[in-house]
Amino acid sequence: MKSPLMALVLSAAALPCAAAEEKTLDAVTVDGGQASRLPTQIPATIEGVTREEIATRINATDSEDALKYLPSLMVRKRYIGDYNHAILATRSSGTGNSVRSVVYADGILLSNFLGNGIANGTNYAPRWGLVTPEEIERVDVLYGPYSAQYAGNSAGAVVDYVTRMPEKFEAHVGAGYSSAPTELFGSDRTFKSWNTSASLGNKSSDWSWWLHLNRTDSEGPPQTFVTALRSTGKPGSGTPVTGAATGSNVNHQPWYVLGTGTQYHTTQDHLKAKLAWDISPTLRASYTLGWWRNDSKGRPQSFLRDANGQSVYSGAVNVNGSNFTLAPTAFGLTNDAQTHWMHGLLLKSHTGGTFDWELAASLYDYAKDNQRAPTTSLPTALNGGAGTLQSMTGSGWNTFAAKGIWRPEGTQGAHIVEFGTGRDAYKLRINKSNVLGDWRGGAANPQSVLSDVGGKTETRYLWAQDAWRFAPDWKAVVGLRWEDWEARQGFTQNTAQTLNHASRSESNVSPKAAVSWQASSDTLLRAAIGRAVRYPTTGELYGATSGGELGFINDPNLRPEKSWTGELSAEKDLGNGMGIARATLFHERLNDALISQLVSGTTISRVQNVDRVKTTGIELAYNAQSVWLRSLDFGASLTYANSRIVSNPGLPSSEGKWQPRVPRWRATGLVSYRPDTRWTLTAAARYSGRQFNTLDNSDTNADTYFGTSKYFVVDLRAHARLTRELSAAIGIDNVNNERYWSFHPMPQRTYTASLRWDL
């Protein structure tokens, strides 16, 4: 029997890996463009995608779309401009676990390690908005914690975006449009998005500069729904209403869906300015400034209508003879406003001789980060009234790193020793208060604080690793990372309690090792192993914005996750234009995994340490250019992961069950055809198997709100170079209109069109 998954594999659709690269089996070199910043000396899996491939093959409306077809990766992007839930999943971690991967742009940290995943309405997704597709030069991914240079958050993957830096005068202008007809629980509406961008850059003598502006205006589909279990309905005389949709929840319990919430209209502005100075032929200083502004309005829609056809949002209602009471805030209404700044400074030598070094510092600042919501019912709340203000203003992080590269004389290049030191510091503050006056613009009332939580964490580290070519066909890398972690100034104030938490500190050592053997001119074998220590984030320790009586509490005594991860790979050039195939076996043993779960015997949830999780799997990847048609590129990837909870005394019913949001099967693919020098035609596919949201896998109905579905989607794109300066593209994502969920609804069929002018 041929399943959709098998059909995808047999179709040999291609991964966008290396059209612009010359790739040997034991190293990656770039022919033109900027080189990867990842440590390519590490004999572990690295995949990448170039600027040309993004432009011609991928319907990329946000920077995270560049990862769309790379092996084992999935970004939970729900709509264009999704600024708070677009979390990256990797081989052994799901879309609720954002801190088990690291995302950089030009070496500046974009991963948000203030917290993990989505908690209490606060988001900790990577700051994708600080990079746009138009400015990307290339993206590379290192799978696994095999480099001593990176913290334990690299257990899943390290993603590095390299953005444009000109060698001569450049100018670019672009515009894009998308349309997404969406049907949810009987409602039918089309959501649209517009994007415009402009870039200028030049290099003159020792100076180069780059300026990029971008605006996105996006309508996203509803993300939350107001529901009521049919079994909770009681006899009563509430207002008779019609319009409620019927269905079942994740536990197959019949419910009514009464309306939608969190339907965002989002406007985002992005500015990137970069300046570089070649102080000498071997020393460069560079500065990056990023500015991101977001204005997002979340508006609900009630399905309920009274006898006069008017929408009903609150009070006692009668649905098919059963009475339900809707709270004034049952249908969530929000106004979000954020202004974030990013700064990066790099001083780097590049002699290529015995010794090179670099100094890097970065700052990410929540200059303004507010969410406003009314406490009065709709439709009155649209015109003002009482409400709340939740603010993360003042939160952020800063980093400093010093690195040296030593190529010992007399070793004929057999050794490349890298070492470094640095610190990463995070500050979290979440204050939620009633407002003075109108909820739409009133100041926080200092006398009416609902919750005030926060704290600081800091990690200081030393690391070193030696890449040693100890024989003509052999290379080994041995590394060690030492970290000293501290959590301090933690506090929790809410309606239930006021606590000041004691400071904590802990130190750990993480060894790394990898070896590669060029078994023949066309076959490379690799093995790698690494320990990773992932410390609790400030948000996991202190960030509960509601008291225990409301269902979520802190645990300031969480232990760090500690894992051992290993992989074995074989990579072979099949010759005669048949491409390169890779097979990778991987295994991870994770102790004290930090996962949100119910406290035993209660209805209260919090992040807790799960004793042990094991993941074993295999990843297959293939990419090639057709022997018969040199203009045809194709390939495929397939990942199997057996990820199980081995021990969890906090919730014994979860033992032996699947780790949440890690599917058993994943596959991606892409085939690209260039009939002439102007056109590129692309067909791509993505597949993910069944997943669960809960530790005990009790959510057995996946295809509904709160569920996590399997899916198979096909994407199409046509790109045309109309003139030397002008290009255009049209595309369709999810052309088969698969209806699937990742807790929230995922995008249905989406049409895109873009036009670019490049000088």
C-alpha cells in the first residue's frame, strides 16, 4: 500500500540545499556570496539554503519560511507576521519547546530565552521579525549540540542567518500580496496580507553600509475559539440564540463552538542598518542596528445571534434548549503594541595566519511591549471602558563573546584550535494591572496590580575545541564547554501571594567529540556526541502571571535539563549526476526535561522536571540535479523519531507515551525546473505524522481546536526574471487545502504574488 508519505519519498522532490555551492563530502565551501558563520570544522550534519534558492523556490513571506523544506525542521507559523507563536521544532523537540534551538542573525541572538514556548499569554518565539527574506544572503543549520561554542540550547539545532553586505552599489524594491480563503467551524472569510520593502547599500574604499526597510500589513485567521461542553449545559431561561457550531474536543466530548477570538490585524515595520569599516586589510569592525515595531489588534466574532439577528457576546444564553453563561470577557479583545531594538557590534581579524580573533557584543531591548484588554463585554468594550494592561517593557537580553582561532605552526594545518569566553544575561519583567480610565490608552494603575513577576538569569562560560586532521582521510574534533549559571532577583506577586525568591547558581561541564573518515573519494562517514545543559529560563522560574487558583504556578527550584546526544552519518556521492545521499542515525537521552504538566492530584499546571525522555531516529536526505535534464533539481528528506517519556513520577500515566509535539514521521521535498534562463518552476511538499499536546497522550482527537494533526501539504511557485532588473513570482502554499491543527488552526490554501526590482 502506498501512503502519501511513501509517495512523497518516491517522488524524489528536492531540498533546497546547495545550488550555489561547491560541496565536497568533508567540507562546505561557498562559491560566491558570504560564507556560513557556523563551525564547518565540526563533522556533524549541516544543511543550508541560499539567497537565490529562497527567491526562486520558496514562497517566503517571513524569514522563518527559509527553513520550510530543510530536514526535520518545522516552524509553527500560523499566519503571515506571526510574531508570538512561530516556534521552531527539530529532530527531538516539538513546537512547544522554543529554547531547544538557537537562532542567530549575523551572530546576534534572535532566540528568546526569556522564557520557553508559549506561557500565560506571553510569547517566547524567536524574534523572526528582525530579519526579512529580502535581506537574507544565506541560512545554515547545524543539527545537534556538537560544537563547544554554543550553549546547551543547541541540543536541537543552531540556525544562523547571514544577511546582505554589498561589494558595490545596490538598490532593491519589492512588493508582495497574499490571499488566504479560510473556513473554520462554518465561518468563511478571506484574509489578506501586503508587504513592501526597500534596500540600499554600497561599498566605498574601507567602508560599506546597508539600509533595509520593510512593512507588513497582515490579516490573520482566528486562532482561538469560545467553546462550551454540551454536558455542562443546564436548564434555564437564557436568551435563545442560534448559530453555534457543533463538534467534539480533543477527548471526543461533544461541544459547541460559540465564536472566534484572537483574529489579529497586524502591522509591522522593520528597519535594519549595517555599517562596516575595514580598519586594515586584516581587521574589520561592524555595527548592526535593528528596529521592529508591531501594532496588532485582536478582534473576536460571535457566532451567536438572538431573535433580532444581533450578535450575542455575554450573559445567559440558551443553545438548543441548554443554558450557558458567558462571562463578559469570554470573547477576547486585545490591542498589542511593541517596539523592540537590536544592536550588534563585531570586531574581527581575518589574517588566515597563525592566530585570528573576534569580539562580539549584542543587546536586545523591549523598549515597549504592551498588551491591552477590556474587562467589559462586547460590543460596548469597542468604545472604551475598564480594562487591563500587561507590559513586558524593559525586558531583554545582552551578550558578550570573545573568540580566538589558533593554527599552530609546524602542524601543516593538522590542528585548528578555537577557544572563547563570554556571558549571556537576561532580564524579565511582566506587570499586569488595571488601567486608569479607558483600556485603549489608559496608564497602569499602580494601586491595582494584578500580577508583577520577573527576575534575572546569567550564564558565564569558557570553551575550547581542537579540529585535528590526524591522518589524510581522518579528522577529529574534541571540545569542552564550562558554564556557570545564576538566577537572581526573582519575584512573584499576584492575587494569591507575594514572594521573593532566593538566588541560585550552578556550574556544569559539557564535553563534545566528533570524528569523520573519508572512506573513499565518494563516501564520508561521521560520528558525533555531545552533552548539553539547558538551564531554566527566567520565565520558567518566575514568570507565572496568574496565581495558583487560576491554574498556573511558578517553580523557582527547577533543575536544568541535561542531555547526551549522538549521531552516526554516512554520506555518498552517487556519481554521474545522481546527487548526494545522506543517512543519519540519532539518539538523545534527556534527563530532567522541562515540560509543562499538571501537578499530580490537582487541576493546576506548571513547568516541571520530567525525569527522562529518550529519542531515537533516522534522518534520510537526498539532493541532486537530473542526469537527463541539467535544469532539474530534486531531492527528498525523511525523518523517523521514536521519542518516548521513559520516567515521570510527577505524572505516571505519561510513562511510555510519546513526547508532546514530536511526530513519528516527517518528510519534506522540493523539485525545481528551469525551462530557460528566465523561469523557475517549483513544486514542494511537507508531511508530518500524528502528534500529541499532552504528556499522557490523552488528546486522541487531533483534528480540532487544541489538537495537533498530521498533515500533507503541497506548495507551488513560479518565478520569472522579466528583465535584468525586474522579477516576479506567483505561488500557492497548501494547494490541496489540507485542514490541520497545531493547537491553533494552521494555514489553509494561501495564494501569493510578488514583484521585485534589483539594481
